[in-house]
Amino acid sequence: MMPMMTLEEIRTQGLRALVEELGTTGAVRFLQLTETGRGDYSRERRKRIGRQSVSSLVNQIEAMRKCVAT
């Protein structure tokens, strides 16, 4: 029977297997797909943009793009 691996050993071996199979870029992309995130997205969103309408946000984005383009 194989001895129990620590969580760090499992993590290291898993990352190594991902890189071997997918390459470095593929492994990073896979990990990004499986990241669950942290915090409360809805609360953070309300703090940042409040209760603005979609059209208001679109207008702001378009204004920013014009500033960057000039």
C-alpha cells in the first residue's frame, strides 16, 4: 500500500502532471477555469457600479474608449 501523501505533495504532483500533459500555458488556463474565486461578487459589483443601468455603463465605456483612442 502506498503511504498517504500530504496535501502539498498532492498539489505538487498534480501541477507537475498538468504541465507534462498540457504544457505550462495549458496548465495555467486549466487552473483559471477551475478557480472558484473568493468573496461576494454581487456585493463588490454594487459597491463599484451601484445601481446604474446598462445603457449608462455602455456610455461610460464608450467615453473611456474615446479618451484612450486620442
